[in-house]
Amino acid sequence: MKIGKPGVIASVTALVIALLSSPNLSVAADYPADKPIKMVVGFTAGGAADKLARPVADRMAKFLGQTIVMEYRPGVAGGIALELVARAPADGYTIHLTSQGPMTFGPSLRKANFDPVKDFTPIGMVSSGGSLIAVLPTSPAKDVKSFVALAKANPSQWSYGTSGIGGSGHLAAEQFKIETGLQIAHVPYKGGAGALTDLMGGHIPVLFSSIGSIATNVEAGQVKALAVSSLARSSLFPDVPTIAESGFPGFDSPVWFGVVAPAGLPAAITAKLVAALNATMDDAEVLKIIRQDGYEPLKMTPEQMKNAIQAELKQWADLIKKTGMKAD
């Protein structure tokens, strides 16, 4: 073996020592230290996002060997949580379960204090599904075609509720209105629970809701699902047709959830979080819970997630421009 000159060896040794003593590398090597990690959720406890966040956080915590605590920051259809995470230190102790509503729809609908691409480090996707079009079992609308016909005949008597402006139900409904030519009013609520209560109380005739939020009510026969907005049927409700199958070929308005962290996350910490999420997405019990909530597991690399976010930003910006939607 050929040994270099003493001066070169000394220089290389000094460089290695400097790299090993770098704050970022030393922090990454120790991560996660004796300090809990926060999983920020942009909606209230008990909702669709929370039902997914908890099993994901629990399994990631086991992999990382550190506690993950939940932090709920509802508001602005999930936008408040994204602003919080964008400003958080890029040290791996703040991660966020987000969805396409606040991440790719909201920034085109209202002024956002964050950049969906530049201000976050993608970790990976968790699940994908659709929104349900739901009515009361006594509704004259028995399927999508009859709903459209009734709403076109008497638009003033029909309106639709959602969990809020910029949420997944709102996205699906506005896309549906363009596809069908419907002109019915939107009734936004501050969360899915209030919207569901008013549907069941007969105060609104139709609800566009995430599957997880009303799955129990559909199973109990309290509400009837006319269709799902994703291109594929839900494995939880295989008998509920898609909107595409109901006379509107190609219709697809999916709901996805994924994990992000603040921008500038050191590569070594990113790799640990990606490995933890990958292990989570290989866990049979987690996959069972995801499907029980009406979604399908969705694995993506950070790069694939970034590309998907960029593509959707354009898609929803075009929709908002076409519909003239307003945040208030």
C-alpha cells in the first residue's frame, strides 16, 4: 500500500476531524437524542388525519427508538400547521402529516406564508383515497345521475357541505361541478363533524366528505354513499361506485396524506426518517388501519413526492382560475 506524504496525511486528518465535529453531522449522528419528536396535525383530534397520524407516528417511534408526540394545530384548512412546520428548526424533531388540500390547493386559493416546495423536506406518502358524495338514506337522490338531474332541475334547493374551504371535499365538489355543469351553493364548515351533523339533521342535502370521517356512519346506514371521487373504488366500500363509473369517465379527485419536515433537514436525518416511514409502510397492522379508514397505502420516495406536489400545484391553480373560487 502506498502511503501519502506526511503533510497530505495531516491535512486529510484535519479535514476528517473538522467534518466529524460539524454541528449538522454530530446532530445527525446522535438523532434522535433523548428528546421527543413532534408530529404536527393540521386538523382536530379524532378526524381523518388524526386517525392516520397516530398509527404512523407509533410505528415510526418504534423504529427510531424515540417517543413521537401529537400536536394539533387546526385552522385555515390545515394551512396553520404548514406555516408552523415551515418555521420550525430543521433538526428532525418536527414532522408533519399533511394532505393535498393545504399543501397543493390552499396556496392557490389564499395567500400562504409558506412555499409548498421550497419550505419543506418531503419524507414520503402514506395513503391515497377519495371523497364520498353522501346523502341521507331518505334522499330522492339514489345515485350520481339522479343527484345531478335533481340539482339541475332545482338548483336553489340543493347545496353541498364540506369540512371547509380548501379541504379535500371542497376540491372534489368543485371538480364535480365543472364536470357536471352543476350550479349549487357550497356550505363550508369548520371541520367534518359539523358538516356531518347538519347532513344527518337535514340542514344540508349533500355532503362531500373524506371517507374516514363518515365511514362509521355509512356502515351504520345513517348516511348513504352515492359515489367515491377517486378513480378506483375504495376497498372499504367496494360496492360504492366511482364518479367515473357513474357517467363521468376519467373523473379523479384523490385524497392523499404524506409526511414532510422543514426545509434544510440534514441528509442523514432525512434518511433516518425516510427509513422509519418505509418500515411503517411495510407494517401489516398499519396497512390494515389505513384500509379500515377507507384509504389505500401509498409509498413514494421523497423525490416522487416532490414531483407530485409540483404537478398538483399547477392542476389546482388551473381549477381555481377556471371556477373563480374565493377563500372567503
